[in-house]
Amino acid sequence: MKRILDSSGKQSKISFDIQLDQQKYYLRGDVIEGHIFLQSPKPIRVKNIRLQWSGRVRVQLEPTLRDERELFKETTYMELPETESATETARREAVKKAAMTVTGLFLVPSSTSKLAHFVEADKLYSYPFSFIIPENTILPSCTESEINVGGIVEYIIEAYLERPVSDFSSSIKAQIRVPVLQRIDTSRPEQIVPQSVQVECRGSPWLRGEGRENDGMAMITATVPKKAFIRNQPVPITVDINHFEPFKRKQALTIALVCILHSSRLDHTQCQGRH
């Protein structure tokens, strides 16, 4: 958990963080368990800790061109015990005692307001949570990229630390990405069919001999033995090049694994991202 320290080495700001109990890849139906950690350099009151668990497909081609589809979203609140500081306890008892004193024709009512969750200074608090990955929807595998452009599939748990309005403090946010993979049976018949693609291109007319229309044609064929592969499994690729004339060039062939995301909205516009 990150802590913000001042020049003296003491914690200067509230530390609020999320950690998962297990660092692994999750599938549909799995239970995600973790903890919220909270530590403050001074006593504070907490109204709520709100948790939001969501998945989305996002295509970010440039800063002004973005398309997004929400896969699911769940919001819940942590169950926090109602506690208070010693000073607040003494003040509440004094008010309660005064409430029993009749003044004229009026009886001062005791306070019925809900107590906040009190956090002591420099004490580390830990709050457990758990979420279930939805089973009733198709969840594509998350993308693992260090850049925030292109096609992005992400699953995020966000936590918001909400303080009482009377404290005039804005909420604090923490988030963590959860690695979720789509469950695919790579042994099914439709997944073990060889895949092949062929591309043809024609060279400039001056490269072709007169009256020989088929000259100047280059053809590239790429083949893989099946359609589906599991994580960390080598993908054997066979590339056949049929060129119209002999040539030699260093690094003339580049092979890359590309994930293409298609996002369709209700207005039938489409946006495509590559990763």
C-alpha cells in the first residue's frame, strides 16, 4: 500500500488502496476476493465505502475519438461498524443527559442521527470484499497493454471513500484492474480447423513483360494449423511467398499477433480498434 510522506518521514495524507487476495487470471463464475486498506494521519469519520465492479470495451483511437460499451456494472456499499471517538462519546452523553432536563413546557429531544465510522490516527484498517464474475453474459478476454489507446477490454474494481458532508471533504478514489479471460474450449471441432489467408498484389506495369499479364504478380499465403490456441502456447505459422522475380531484402517479412475489436452501437455506427 502506497503512503504519502512529508519531509519528516511522517504520513501526510490519507492512504486508501485496493488489493486482491490472489494474483491470477479469473474466469466467468469465479469469486474475486480482496481487501480495502485505509490509514489516516489524523482521526477522521467515514460515511461510506462504495465499491463499483464493472467491465467495458473501449476503443480509443485518438483523444477526441472514443467509443465505449459497458459489459456490466455492479455497485455495493461496505458494511462499516458505527463507531465514534472518545470526544464524540463524551459529547453525546452530555447531550443525552441534557435531553432529559425539562425546560418550561419543552423536552429537548435526543439525537437520532446515524453514527459514522470513526477511524483512529495512524491505525491501519482492512475491509474484506468479494465479487462474482457474471456468468450470464459473454465476457471477452482483457487486453494487457501499457498504453491507453487502441482497443481496450478492461475489468475494474473502484472504491470510493465517502466522508460526512459536515466534514467538507471530497471523496477519495482507488481502483484496480482485474485480469479476466474468456473461457474457450479449444478442443471443439470448429476450433481445430486449419486457417489460411491469401493476399495478391500486382507490381507496376514496367515490371511486367509485354503481353504477359500474369507477370508482376506477388502472392503471400499464411497458414496456421488450427483456429484456437491457449495462453503461452506457441502458434506455428507457415508463410508461402510467390514473387514474380527473385529478390533479396533484410527484414522483408513482419509477423504480428493483432487483436481486433468491433464495437457496434444502437445508431449502427461502428468503431474498430487494434491491439
